[in-house]
Amino acid sequence: MEESFGISMEVAILTVSLYVEGLGVGPLLLGPLSEFFGRNDVYLISFVCFLLLNLPVAFANSAPLHLIFRFITGFSGAAFMSVAGGTVSDMFAPNAVAHPMAVYTASPFLGPVVGPLVAGFINQNTNWRWTYYVVLIWTAVEIGLLLLLVPETFRPVLLKHKARRLRKETGDSRYFAPIEKSNKSILATVARSCYTPFNILFHEPMALLLNTWTSLLLGILYLFFNAFPIVFRDGHGFSLQETGLTFIGMGIGIVFGTSTQFFIWGPIDQREWKRYGGPPPPETRLYIGMAGAITVPIGLFWFAFTTYPSVHWIVPILGSIPFGCGVIWVFTSVFTFLVTTYRPVAASAMASNSFMRSAFAAVFPLFSTYMYAQLGTVGASALLAGLTLLMAPLPFVFYKIGPRIRQKSRFSNNAA
């Protein structure tokens, strides 16, 4: 891409940063629309726009055009980030939602792991444009699967469809769903969706700190897009294909971390439901975060101090396994804690997290090359590990003082 457009590496990195920033802004606007039009309409329109808007990305003849549409495609593709969690909640009862929510939580992290792996083979054997051709093909397949296999799940919209059908079949105009009589304004709802997440960040210290924690971790994950080539391609002489394969370690950690929901964290959650005779306090959601708070720094320090070229390449890859596992544990913990703590404004709480973590993920790759050049692979990676170590006490602290903070919160579900 640098040669095609005559741009520097830093400008090329903007293609990732702008796309991720679009993913962070999109949920603020797209999320509320599902309350009016249902989940599937938002999915379909968003995916079709994503497909069409990726055409200028793939066929762009200038860097500015390519970069502008990278942000726009990120924005239009954010429907999954903003609506899919609601779809999962629609389909499962509160005491059964943990397992499917864990799978949903893992999916946005598996993408950044699988992406470099696939792109390495594409870019080494063809050219960078084929990366976007594959995206276009896959998006078209997803649209087909969406039309064939995914039903509407949002109950108010299902009731609206039923009421319309009854009116048509019976000719009785008395059949109306509550959503049809609602006076809610789309514009006002979207405005509130944009305002409330920032209000939460300004007034809720727990939300701000936990969001900062997850944002740091996602920033590090995206920073590794540039760090891994420095460690493995420059340090060990790997090809593009081989460098992409180094992300498998992190993927193994993510998959393992997700699987523990079924045989470790799920049973613990069920035990807490029985212990409290109903929904347990939000602080019980921090157990898995405590494990992640320990595992993430271990994995990063392991990775950092084994990035010397003299150390076998498999050793830092093995260090990325506990990092990937810990990241999933932390995100699962924070997501469920935010939703249960701020239940009245759960969507806005999640939107605040989405916006912050996307901002970090967009910015971190921009300074990664300079940081690794100045500090070296060991120093730069150890610095990142140290930052995660500073954040590690958060789940332990909030487990103790969380109930007191929630009692003073203007957004918290204090009865939880």
C-alpha cells in the first residue's frame, strides 16, 4: 500500500486506526435504531452499506479516498458491536445468558487474531487490494446467511409484526403493539444515546476505571499488529505468512479463555444464583476479572523478556497464550459487571466502553513503531506489561467497595 499510494508507514497504519475509530463511534448512533426498527433491519442495512462502501476502499486510487472510506466502513460495520449483544439477551433467559454471551464477547477478539493470519498469506502471494476483495466476498456471504438464517429477536418489534398481521387478517384496527403507540422520538433517542455514555464516564468512577482497563488491553492487542512484525520478522527473519501465524498463540488463549466459561465460570455463576436465591450482586461478576488481572501481566512479561532474537521464537508466542486468555476473562468480567451494575442504562454503559476502547485501539498502533524503535522489543513490551500490572488491583478493590459506590451512583441499579 505504501508503494501504491506513495505514503509513509504511519499513514498506512491510519487505515487500521480510522476503521477502529469508526467501530467506536458507530454504536452510539446505530444501537438505538434497533429499538425502533428491530435487530435484523439494522443488521441488514448496515451490512449492505458495509459491502457497498468497501468498494471505494478496495478500488481507491488515492490515499485520502481510501482513508475516508475506511472510517465510514468501520462506522457502518459497527452494527454487530452495537446490536449483537442485544440479540443474545433477547434469545436467552438471564440465568442462561452467560455461555452465549461469552462466545459473543470472544468473537471481536478472534477477528483481530485471524485477520493478520489470513492477510499474511494474501499479501505475500497477491497484493494488498486482495485483502479487501476477500472482505467484499465474505460480507456478501454474510448478508446471504443473515437473510436465510437469522430471525428477528426483539420482542417489541415481534409484537408489532403480530399486531399488523392480526389487523390484516381480521380487519380489526384495535390490534396495536405498545411500540406502535410509543411517542419516543428517534432523534431524541439517538441524542440521548450519544450523551448518556459520556455522562456515565464523567460521573461514574467505577465505569471510567474499568473502561480504561479494557481500553488499555484492546490498545495493546491492536498495537501487536505492528509489534509482532518487529519481533518476529525483523528479529527472527519471518516472512509475511509466518508472521501472521504468530498470532495463533493469542488465538489459542482466547479460545481457551472462552471455553472456561462452560466448566469453571459458568458453574461458579450458577452457584452464586443459588446462594442468593436470585440474581447475585454485580461484584460476583468480578471473579473472572480477578483471574484475568493476574494472567494478563504474566503473559505480557513472559512475552517481553523472551523477545530477544537469541531466544527461540516459540517462547514469546507461548507467552501470548496467557495474555489472550486473560484479555477474554477481563472483558467478560467488565462487560457483565457494567450491564448488571448500570442495568437501567446498560446500553449506554456498554457504548461508553465501546467508544473508549476503540479510541485506545485506534491510537496505540500509531506510536507503536516509534516506541519499539526507542525502547527496544523488551523495554516496550515490558512497559505495556507494567501498565497492565498497575490496573490489576481494580477488580479486587471494586469487589470490596463496589456496593458502597453503587449506593451513591445516579445510574446504578442499587437494588442489585
